[in-house]
Amino acid sequence: MLRLRAPAKLNLDLRVAPPRPDGFHPLSSWFVTLALGDDLTFDRHPAPGIHFSCSDPSLAVDGRNLVVRAAGDLLDASGHTATGIAISLTKRVPTGGGLGGGSSDAASTLLGVSRLLSLDTPLAPLAERLGSDVPFFLVGGSALCTGRGEVIDPLPPPRPAAALLFFPDVRMPTPAVFKEFDRLRLGTALPARPDALDYRRTLTTLPAHDLLARLANDLEPAAFSLAPQLGELRTEIEQRLHRPVRMSGSGSTLFTLYDTVDEADAAIGGVAGGLPPGVRWLASPICPPA
Ligand code: C5P
């Protein structure tokens, strides 16, 4: 049996341009993986096909699940149509949270099935077809993602070692947030990729206090327009912690950064008691060693 961790991601920052003719939005985003993640196991199964089980009963276990699609696409592309695979998923990353849980599960499935069957089929084209964030998770760590998210340039890890994450009791559907972004006409031109890369490289040397002041997420006004309670929660956490709080991806997860995991753990005491019911929190290392 093969076990793989499917890490969550944070968009430390996220710049978004107006939509392309195909409807996707050009991005320039600094992605990092977290210690928080789902767990997947892979094994051979005597009956052909994909035999998938999941710890979260609210998730589909058929072709609507990206894990089943990723495994099926790879078996098809590699000609292993009569092979049987058993995959189990232990879910920890909240869905609809902007942490890329489903995309990471899909990338880990491509890696897991490929390793289990010793395949040499290229995974990047399959990843790209499964979703804009999936190619990043084949690489992980710290990277600038451009294009619609599928162009990956590795970066050094950020200096802050920990994120304090807040999980509000609301799921944000990504297409709806982009649609609201368009309705509000929020898109602006992005810097050229080499300039964006140089700039993010300079940011990797900054401690949490200085880095937080330079981060932005262009999707925040759209998400807060759809879910005003999310914007209010962000303001409340910022006031309690006396530091900037950002949203990851299209939301709903909010986060701030600390130079050490101990500092992030200690900060929880300053905010936990006063948050609205339903909001959960977690301190998670950023870019943990593999
Ligand atoms: O690529 P993925 O299937 O994850 O994207 C989900 C939705 O998010 C797309 O259908 C689109 O509405 C939106 N999206 C976008 N621009 C991107 C990535 C995603 O508009 N770069």
C-alpha cells in the first residue's frame, strides 16, 4: 500500500486580471503548501476500475470527485483500462475554503497511481485538464503561479514559518466569486512574469510583519460582496490580533502569518474566545519539509 499526503495551499497573495476570451482569469499568485493536508492511500484491487472511499460522507465518491476523475484519466492515458485500483481519502482540508483541497487530492492521485503502477505517462497535461490549481500540487512548496494558475515557477519558501488559519462557517464557490469579480469590474493588468518573479523573490526574505503589509488578494472585495459576514470577520480578527489578515484564493479561509509556529500558537489565545460561533482556527507550518 502507498500513502501520500495531499497538502493544502495558501495564496499568500493573488493578483487577478479581467477574464480571457475562454472565461478564465489570468493570475499572478504566490502559492505555498501547508502542513495541513488530506491523506490518501493507494493499492491494487482485484476488480478493474477505481474503488474509492472517503471519510467525508458529504462528498461524492463517483466521477464527480476529482480523485476518481484523476485516477480514471491516468489509467486511460496509460492504457491501463483493465487495472483495478483502491483509493481511500481521509479528508481534513475544508471544502469551499480556498485551500485547494480537491485540487491537491487530484494531484496526489496522479502521483500515487503513477508510482503504484510504475507509469511514465506525463502528469502535467492531465493535471491542467483537471483544474487550474492541480499543476501546482504536482510540485508543491513555494511557487509563483501564472497563466490561469498552471504556469509554475518555484520560489524559495517565505521567511514566516507558520500561518494562523480561520475557517468561517461559509463555503465560497469559486465560479461565483469570479463572476462577482467581473460584475464589479475589478480586474487590473498584471506585471510581466519575470518582474512578478523578481518581486516575489524579494518578498521571500521578509519577516511576517513586513511581508503581511505587502500582500493582497484581488478576490477579497468580490467574496466579501457575496458574503459580507466574511469581511466583518476579517476586520474583527485584524483588530484582535493587531495585524493584517488576508483571504486565501476565492475564500472562505482567512489567515495571518507568524515567524514561528510558537508565535502562531501563542496568538490563538488573543482571539479565540471572542469569535462568532462556527469559526474554527488552526496554526499550521508553511512549506514543511517533505
Ligand atoms: O480551473 P478550475 O476548474 O479549478 O476553476 C474553477 C472555476 O474558477 C472556473 O470555472 C472559473 O469560473 C474560475 N477560474 C477563473 N480563472 C482562473 C481559475 C479559475 O475564472 N484562473
